[in-house]
Amino acid sequence: MATENPILKPLLSGNHKASSKIVTDMMSESVPVKEIYERVLKPALYEVGELWEQNKISVATEHLASAIVESLMNEIYLQLRTSKKPEKTAVVTCLENEHHQIGARMVSDIFELNGWNVYFLGANTPQNDLLNYIRMVKPQLVAISLSIYFHLPTLESTLNQISSEFPKLQVLIGGQAFLRGALKILSNYPGITYLPDLNAIENFLIQYKHGL
Ligand code: B12
């Protein structure tokens, strides 16, 4: 029998305190943040999505669960601070009309944990504003998150603009849209890398650091 994710019940019942205790207990047992995200928070949200799709929970319950997860991530973030001066800069963003920002936020935290200075722009960032931001902070890398497959034209338009204005900029893409067929566009953008999850990102960052 599959073991139930312990945080699912408190998230669905809106029990912030119990959800927070599960995370703080894991932090005090030195469970890495990446594991808390990948093994607990992400699967719980995927399950919330399935329950919602099957009409077993309301939109209100789904909103509550995702709001609690974001607040747990804020609690975790306070523990991420390091005194080391970051050497590289990344911009992490969702595109215009893309309202799913939790995956991108996890990506942003993994960059910070690996010593990067990160500008997390969050959900629904207009294309021109993203471009202006890149011009302003001159990052080494831009990470773009896409959950909804129908936002693919926006991704393509953004990638076209980035590749023509910043041909040397490292671009990472990821998110659930790529589980739903969006990967086919990659053949048009040989310099752009798709990564599926936080483990892959951490491996990528280790290789990047060693110039591989
Ligand atoms: C919470 C939620 C919402 C919230 C988001 C709140 C927020 N603050 O982010 C709100 C209410 C806004 C929302 C809205 C909608 N949602 Co919604 N939502 C979800 C839910 C339940 C959880 C999303 C989440 O945070 N997952 C957890 C994160 C951690 O997972 P992740 O995004 O996959 O990220 C991981 C990887 O993909 C990767 N990754 C992510 N980004 C990046 C970026 C890079 C560069 C890299 C390398 C890797 C990477 O790393 C992360 C860690 O492993 C999902 C269910 C699900 N399966 O996820 C549905 C889900 C994504 N939503 C869905 C839908 C349909 C919608 C709506 C269209 C519903 C509607 N009719 O209005 C709208 C669309 C809004 C919009 N325009 O974007 C569908 C999408 C299905 C599809 N075919 O595309 C899902 C899958 C639910 C379902 N089962 O049907 N939603």
C-alpha cells in the first residue's frame, strides 16, 4: 500500500500549524530543502491538483493548500540565508498569464542554496518587463517556468527575443507544460536547456560551476 504524504491532510484541512510542524521537524532533522520540496511539497500539490480535477475538493481548498505551501516556503527561506557573497546572477520567472509560480520559486531557492544571487520575478511577468529586467541586471542565466501548455506561443516569442538580443545568455526552461508536449519546440532552440526537476537543476549547477 502506498504511504500517504503526511502533509496532505493538514494542507487540505487548512491546518497551517500542523503543516509547518512537519516542515520544521524535517529542517531540524537536517533534511535538505531540495528533498522537502521534491519529496513532500511538490507531490502534495500534484495530489491536490488531481483531487481538484476529479471534483473531490473545491477551488477554495486548492487555493488554501497552495497558499499554505507558499507560506511554508517563506519560513524555509529564512533558513536559507548564507553569508557567502554570490558570484553569479540568475533571473527566475514565469511568463505573461502564467499564474503557477510555486515551481519557479523552488527553482529560485535551489539557485540561492547553490550560491547564486537570484531575482525571482514570480507569476505573470510581461514579456517586455522581463526583457528590461535582463537588460538591467545582466544575469548569467535566465530560468523560465511554464505550467500551461497553451502558453507555448508566449514562450516561443520570449525565447526568440532573448536569443536575438542576448545570444550568449544561458536559458533554462522547465515546468509541467513540458510533460504535455511543449518539449517539441526545443529543436528550434539548440542553446536552451530543459530540466525536469530540482535534482537535475542541482546537477546542472554543479557542472556549470566546474565549467563543464
Ligand atoms: C496551485 C495550482 C494553481 C494555482 C497556482 C498558485 C500559485 N501561487 O502558484 C492557481 C489557482 C493560480 C491555478 C490556476 C490554474 N490552474 Co492550476 N494548479 C495548481 C496545482 C494544484 C499545483 C501547482 C504547483 O505548484 N505544483 C507544484 C510545483 C512544485 O510543481 P511544478 O510546477 O511542476 O514544478 C516542478 C517542476 O516542474 C520543475 N520546474 C518548474 N518550473 C521550472 C522552471 C525551470 C527553469 C526548471 C528547470 C524546472 C522547473 O521544478 C519544480 C520542482 O520539481 C496544479 C497541480 C499540479 N499537478 O501541479 C494545478 C494545475 C497545474 N493547474 C491546472 C489548471 C488547468 C489551471 C487553470 C487553467 C484552472 C482554471 N480553469 O482557471 C488555471 C490557470 C491559471 C494560469 N493562467 O496560469 C492544471 C494544468 C493542466 C494542463 N493541462 O496544463 C493542473 C495540472 C491541475 C490539473 N490536474 O488539472 N492553479
